[in-house]
Amino acid sequence: MTTASDLPTLAPRPAPRAKGRNVMAVASGKGGVGKTWFSITLAHALSRAGRKVLLFDGDLGLANVDIQLGLMPKTDLGSVVAGRMTLNQACVPYTEGGFDILAGRSGSGTLANIPLSRLQLLGDDLVVLSNSYDKVVVDLGAGVEKTTRNFAQQAGTIMVVTTDEPTSLTDAYAFIKVTHMERPGTDMRIVVNMANSTREGERIYNTLLKACEGFLKISPQLAGVIRRDLKVREAIRNQTPILTRSPNSEAAADVEAIVERLLRT
Ligand SMILES: Nc1ncnc2c1ncn2[C@@H]1O[C@H](COP(=O)(O)OP(=O)(O)OP(=O)(O)O)[C@@H](O)[C@H]1O
Ligand SMILES: [Mg+2]
């Protein structure tokens, strides 16, 4: 487990302005908190709200947007890294959800070892690509590694996902701390996932908020609470988005409420 005190102390730097204002990255400290499922559902809900959306699989180690959706895209980030095509050409329409997807490279090995300079260029290309969309949702890998932070730095908004597990909360705090040190003023919002109830989720948020206010002097907003819901696992097992399979489930309603609030602000 990473604790906040294990992290390298980074000297605060002036905030480089977020380049992709309509890019929303979905991050977490600890893995397995529901980022990929949330990214897919967020992209789907934004698309249902009439926005032109791209879902970008930015988890270079274990890309799995395509797996949760049961897709076998012919083009992916691997094709771009290999120089066979541009980012733009590697996007495929996901007709079912009404949005585009830029898949990672889940079937054929990892992209985690791309040199940072190449990654930075990819990040720049992503920002250019984001001009063709209303919103770009980036599903990040867990943790605070350089590859993850590279994509996070392109985002106008970072959704930090946590659950009620103490390790997940500590690691979410660690992510927020590192991001704040690197880019003070970053718009970070908290998503509490797999909460036993909305109220319980809000309590979890308040715990994290207190730590952020006490130690970092920042107050990240609550994007929303998503309740624990068996329909989530069922949708993933069936490789169907929850907004298609169980649009009236609690978890689906919670994500739609998050999107409604997002589009209002
Ligand atoms: N609201 C929810 N209610 C119930 N189960 C959930 C919920 N959200 C996510 N899950 C469960 O959590 C599991 C992990 O989800 P997911 O793969 O999206 O997490 P992740 O954060 O992307 O993981 P990784 O860090 O490995 O990329 C899913 O298989 C699903 O069963
Ligand atoms: Mg994931």
C-alpha cells in the first residue's frame, strides 16, 4: 500500500495550464475501484445527453475498456505507437453507445514501457484530437506512475475514484497530493464508488475532504456517490454497458446524476 508519507516530496511548481479543457481523466490511487466501468458509463451518459464523446483507454498496463464492452477493435493505441496511424485514425465508433473509442492494447502486450518523450507527444496529440469532441473521457491506470500522470496532466478535470476502503482512501489522497504538487489548481473532483448508501458515500467524501483541507489546503468537490449495485457486475459479465442493460439500476442513475451536475457547471 502506498501511504502519503511514502511519496516523494515534489517541489510545488507553477500550474501549467490544462491543455485539454474538455478532457476528463478518471483516476484512482488504488486499483479495482471501478474506474473503467465508471469511464464507460460516464462516456455513455454524456453521449445520451447529446454530447460528442471519445472514450480513450489510457491504462497502458492493463487496457480493458474493450474487454468490458466485448469489442475487438482492429485499431488501437498500439497501432499509433507503432507509427502505423495517427490517433485520429485509430478511433473507432462504438455504435451501441453512440460514442467513439480509442482502445488500448489489451490483447497483445503492454504499452507501459513507451518512453516518456513518446508519451508526451501522444498526450499532445490527444489534446489536438479533443478539439473534435465535446468531451473526452480518459480511463487511467491506477496509481501515480509517470505514464498515468502524463495523461492526467492533459486533463481539464480529473475525477478521482475511491471506495470506502481505508487503503483506497489513503491512495486517493496520495494521488491528489502528487497531482496538486505537480499542478496546483488542477480541477479534481471526488467520486465515491461502491458506497453502501448515498449518505455513507458522503461521509467517505468528507473524510477525504478533511485530509485535503488540513494538509493540502484544497477542497476538491464531490462529483457524486455511486452506490454498490449487483447490476454493475452483471453488466460487465455480459460485456454490455449498464445504461443499455440496466438503465434503471441505482448505479446507472447515480452516474447519470453525476453527468447532469457536470453539464450544469
Ligand atoms: N458501483 C459498483 N457496484 C458494484 N460493483 C462495482 C461497482 N463499481 C465497480 N464494481 C466492481 O468492481 C470491479 C472492478 O471494476 P473496474 O475494472 O472498472 O475497476 P478499475 O478501477 O478500472 O480497475 P483497475 O485499477 O484494475 O483498472 C468490477 O468488476 C465490478 O464488479
Ligand atoms: Mg481499469
